[in-house]
Amino acid sequence: MAPVKFEQVTKRYDNGFVAVRDLNLDINDGEFLVLVGPSGCGKTTSLRMLAGLEDISQGNLYIGDRRVNRLSAKDRDIAMVFQSYALYPHMSVFDNMAFSLELQGMGKTEIQQRVTTAAEQLGIEALLQRKPKQLSGGQRQRVAVGRAIVRNPAVFLMDEPLSNLDAKLRVQARAELSKLHKQLNTTFVYVTHDQVEAMTMGSRIAVMNQGILQQVDTPKNLYDHPTNTFVAGFMGSPSMNFFEGVLQDTESGLTIKTETFSLPIPKNRHNHYQEWKDQAVILGLRPEQIYHPKFVAPGIEPVTVRSQVSVIEMMGHEAIVYLNLLDHPSSNFQDQDVADHSDQFKRSEFIARIDPRAPLTPGETIEMVFDVNGIHLFDRTTKCLL
């Protein structure tokens, strides 16, 4: 086991493109840390620098107490599982798992013991004499993980190892990898673009975008307290709804007004938001904090918003509903800045995650219920949380 430290690490290519910029990240000993973000965000490049497969342009990288910037991959005491399982097709499962140990000159008895133990942990002991072509996708994935386990490394590196599996197998494999991490109690660094994988597997998650680390925290804190609109929109499925508006003082107190509806700010947040009065902001609200009027959760602070149902996705345990905002009959909001501003946050469509028993039909007009206790406010310019 070993901690990992990225200290102002930058990766710059010869053409001037910066894939990772000034990355500072501490990964604790025995932690399961997930690097997540969209394609091209720098997460795989960061992992490859840690693995020794990419040179570091600037900064320092430590595994344990060792600075590994110029250390070859084979000397870093790491094991990597790639998106492509890269099994040797002419070798049996046993030989695939044993190959790296043989290269190290390990004795046959020790190799036999390590491979057998890893196979038992992964439930593939009956497959040791098969060739890769005789295995399913899920079995090949286990073999690739087993090949890493037998090396008993200080750090496991995994680059989207579940992306080739079908949906059901991915769910099963997520649970298996989480159990394996607890058994081995070794540092795992896991790369994925799938925020569901990140939320379900990571003890902490590092969110990246355009080569820059956005936020590092536990899954719950990332979800409940995102630091900016990117993190708020990326973490969660369906993603957070965003609406443009202006904070204004009214007779009833501090209120956020949009083109089509107004929401009162909870009284316990008035002091916090007072300095942004009369400023343009972005309102964020997660789909599960929007309710059908017949199925409103107790204890919320409700405000109705006039909407029209567009699409209903019945999931069995819940319904995902796409709706369009409708002008409220009493709305007289005329903020020119909001009216003229056009980007991803000016939208009439929003998404609700509601009780599947709720009676809805496409085209129906309905007063949906927003829970104002669940709102997040972001600065319109910086996109950072207020």
C-alpha cells in the first residue's frame, strides 16, 4: 500500500496542447479514488503519468515517499488494468496471470499460490486452463484484474475497465471491484467517464474538466455541495436543472426571479445571499427536488411552477419527466440581462424525478412543486457556488 501525491503536475505536448494543468491531488493510503470527467478532460493522461506511460512536463509525482517522475513503469510498484483487457490469446488464463511473475523470476510454488489465491478471490478458479477466446467479456475482465492482483502492487490503476461490459455486467462488476478493494485494502486509482460508476465505487471522487481539477470530495459532498455548475451538472443522472435569474428584495423577502417563475430564498439563507442582491445568478435544482402535486414529500418548502409535460420515461421505481416552463399569469419579470443572455443555462425545459404513480400525460399542463430548500445558487459570470 502507498499514498499518491500529484504536486503541481502539468502535461504539455510538443504542439503546445496542455492536457493536464497544475494538478494538485493527494490520494490516501488504501483509498479508492475515482478520476471522473468527460472525454478529453485529462483523467486518463493523469493516470498514465502515474503509471509511467506519459512523461511529466512539470511538477512532481510521488508514490509513497518516492518521487517517481523519471522512474520507469516497471519500478513503480503499480499494476494497471486497461480498458482493453490485452490478454495474450495463445496463453491460458493461468499463464496470463502468471506471466509478469515469471518475468520477475519468482519461483513456481509462489506463482502457483498467488494465481490460485487471486482466482479464488475473483471466482475464476474453474477457468484457469481456458484460453481468452473461450471466455465471456465479464470473465476476461476478471482475468485482467487478476493479472494485476497477483503482482501485489502498492497501487492499482484502472482505466475504464468496465466500459466493454453490458449494462447488467457493469453493475455486477462495480460491486465486485468494491468488495475486492476492501479485501486487498490497497490504494485504487480508477478512471471513468461514467459518474454513476464514480458515485457508487469511490471513497472520494476527483472531478476534472479541460485538464483542470474542479473538486475533490466524497460522493455525497460532491452531490450535495458542488463547487461550480460543471460539477453540479456532471454529477447526477439526470443532471441538475439550471435556470437564469436575478436575486431581488421583495415584500416577502429575498427572492430569485426568472423569466417565468419566482422562488423565495429560505429565510435561514437570507444573510448568506444578501451580498448578491440585485445580481444575475444561476439557480440549480436537482430533478428529485421537483414533485408532482399529488406526491409531495413531507417537510419541504413548496412553491408551484406552471409547466407542460413533454416526455415521460417510466423506469418502474420512478418516472423521469421532461417538462417545459410556461409563463405564469401573474409574471411581470422584465430583466433585460436575462432576456438577452443566451447560453446553456437559459432554458425552458427541465427534468423531474417523480413518484411512478403520478398520473401524467404528454401535453398536459400542471403546477409542479419545487422544493426551495434544495436550491443552489451560482455566480452568472464565474459559474461558482455562492
